[in-house]
Amino acid sequence: MNQTLAHNIQNNSIAIGDWAQVKMPDGSIREFTLASPQEINPSQGKISNESPIGKALWGHVAGDICQYRVGPNSRELLILQVKKA
């Protein structure tokens, strides 16, 4: 991977404070803001970076398909948009 592409991926990838719009496995569209565990507020869409979905989103960019686990089941979501904090 060339250095410019690697830099762009890092700058556009999801981290704490960033907002993401995702397509869930059931087809619904949800919006999340990645937060530290002390800042979570599910009613405001703030999810922990340590939650299953938070871990799946971390480091990814718009257009990525991410996997997360719910119990023994693996599920996928599609990142539609990302806004950096």
C-alpha cells in the first residue's frame, strides 16, 4: 500500500468521537457515535468502543462491511457514512 493511501485510510477511519451511519443486518439504517465507556448514552446513539458494534466499527471507513458477534452468531453491517469528530 502506498504511503498516501495508508495516511488517508487512517485519517478517515472511525475512532472515538466519530459518527457513523450504518445499514444493519435487518436492513434498517442506524446512526452511532463511538464513545469511551464512560461517555455512552444509547438514547443519543453513543455506543462504547468496547461494545460488539463499537469494536466492529473501530478503524473502518465508509463502504466497509464489518462483522460483529451477538452471542454465538456473527452479523454484518455496512458503513454508509462517516463524519470525523
